[in-house]
Amino acid sequence: MPPSTYREVRLAARPGRDLGPEHFEIAEVPLRAPAAGEVLVRNLVLRIGAATRTLMADAHGLPMASYEPGRPLRGSALGEVVAAPGTSLSPGDLVRHDFGWQQYATLPAANVRRIDPARWPDPAACLSQGFAGWLAVDRVARIRCGDTVLVTGAAGGVGCVAAQFARLRGAGRLVGTTGSRRKAGFLLRELGVDAVLVRGEGPMEEQLRAAAPEGIDVLVDTVGGEQFQSALALARRRARLVVVGALSGQAAGGTRSHVALDTLALCSRGITVSGLSATDHRASAERWEEEFSAGLREGTLTFPHVRLSGIDQAPGALLDLLAGRHLGTVLVEPT
Ligand SMILES: NC(=O)c1ccc[n+]([C@@H]2O[C@H](COP(=O)([O-])OP(=O)(O)OC[C@H]3O[C@@H](n4cnc5c(N)ncnc54)[C@H](OP(=O)(O)O)[C@@H]3O)[C@@H](O)[C@H]2O)c1
């Protein structure tokens, strides 16, 4: 029997530049029984992501609606169907949806996606945001054998997956960036990265020049700012620079990321800069899930993540993620 109430995390007030615990509120709310065509889901795992910070602003460039003060936050979640009258879903089915940050959700069945538990060694891996990293590597940059590849934010949820696919697709030299020595060690030991540039340990361009003296062929960029600029400086002829995110601005509460572009360098070296939005590639989502889940089953890919327990941990998990204290995807079990 589901409880009569559950807890959800709300945006208490829009933050300015500094986000703190005071911007979150945990509220107890009545559980609503599903009408015909709706599904009641008990959330098992929520994903915490950097985009949540950006969506707290009332004006931003992301293709999603802003969060509203006094309303629950949203985000990807994996849950178990409790009841789904008048639908093809059954109690116990695993589903993915976007009503995270709460213990239960009642939503239209059309807004959930059934997850096949046999496909995933750990079904929580279906929450990986690696889709964007895979798209960057496979569909946009089209990495070729021997390419020198730079993945910025390589220890993040997108970056960890992009780095692994770059290696699988034959990157000759693979360079990553991160914010700490601890994460650098992980990238070198566990993900097969050849060299790591550490934020705060000297100018990025100098570090990149030392790590890739011949320059780079591909950039998968989740950070922007100085890191994008350094990649452009070291881009070889016909380099493909793919912009996936702008963590350097987002982590500090910004909603814009500006860099100066030397357009003469772009045309003289035939460099391509592509912005990528995963929402434009929904038709490839099934193919991504097939490849990612098969790689996890076969052991050719991993899903680096941390998993915390308790919905009251969710606000702190976001603050810690933005401060660079976590590695890989950040998950919370909202028990
Ligand atoms: N285009 C799309 O369709 C799409 C889809 C999904 C996600 N995204 C975007 O992709 C980006 C990466 O997402 P994610 O989920 O992988 O991020 P994430 O891991 O959740 O991001 C947190 C990481 O950002 C890094 N960071 C914090 N402050 C930073 C700073 N000042 N400069 C550089 N890095 C900083 C930290 O890593 P280190 O300590 O290792 O530096 C931290 O662990 C985000 O911008 C997200 O919005 C885009």
C-alpha cells in the first residue's frame, strides 16, 4: 500500500549567484491516486545534474522550462509502477520519467518510458546523461582512428561516457580535464585517459600544449571558457569542436558562456564548431541505450557514479556536485 503522503524537494526562492541550502525546501504533500491513463510511480533513484542549477534562473538558454519558486524541482528519475489504471503498464514495471526530486509521482502514462531490467546490469544506469557524450563522439565529431581527442569535464556524467566512447572509437591520444588530482588519477587509471589537465594547476593552454604537443583533432566540451579557448588554440587542420555544455559558467550560477572566437583561425584551419542539444536527437536514444547497456553487460564500458540515500540528501548532493566534490553521475535514492 502506498503511503498517504510523500516528500518532495521544492525551489524555495530563486538564487542569485550563490546557491545555498536556503534555496531548497522539503515539503510533505498528499499522494494523488492515478486517474485512468495515469501512472503512480514510486521513485527509486533520482539523478542530480548541473542543469538543475541553470533552470533555477528565470531566463536561461536551455530548451526546458525554468523551475518555479514554491514548486518541486524536476529531473530524471527511475521508478517502479505502483498503479497504472487503463494503461499497458503493470505494478512492478520499471519506468524512467522527468518527475524526480520527489518520492512518488502521479503523471500521464505517455510521459514515462518503460525500462527493461534485463538490459541493464544496474537499471540506474539508464539515468546516465552520457547520451550527449555519445552523440558528440559518434554523431557529430565522428571520431576516427588515431584522432587526438580532448574531453573537458571528463570526470562528469557526460565526460566519463564521452571519454570511454572516444577510446572505443580509436582515439590515438585521449586527454581529459578535471578539477582535482583525485579525479585525474581516476581518469588515468580507470577510463584509459592518457593525460589529464587539472583546473587551477596553471594555464590550461600550457597544460594542453604539454599533453598534446601536435594539437587536437576533436574537442568534446562540457566546460567552455578558458578550456574551449585553449582547445581552439591547439586545434589542428579540420578539427571538430563539439560544444555540449558550459560548466565553467553554470557551476557558478551563470546562464551565459562567452568566449572570444578567432574566426580567421576557423576558416584558415577549416575548423568546425558544433553546438549539440540532445533534444534534437531523440530518434537516436534507443540506439544509444542499446550500445551503452551492451557495453555495461560486456564490461567494455563503466557507469561511474555516486549513490546517496534519502531525499533530504538531494539539495546537498547538488551543492557538492557544483563544487566538484563528486565524480561521475550523482544519484539519490529518495527513501
Ligand atoms: N547538450 C546537451 O544536450 C546536454 C545534455 C546533458 C548535459 N549537458 C550539459 O553537459 C554539461 C556536463 O554535464 P554533466 O552532467 O556531465 O555535469 P556534472 O558532472 O554534473 O558537472 C559537475 C562538474 O562540473 C565541474 N565543474 C565545477 N565547477 C567548474 C568550473 N568552474 N569549471 C569547470 N568545471 C567545473 C566539476 O567537475 P571537475 O571537478 O571534474 O572539474 C563538477 O564535478 C553540463 O553543462 C550539462 O548542462 C548537455
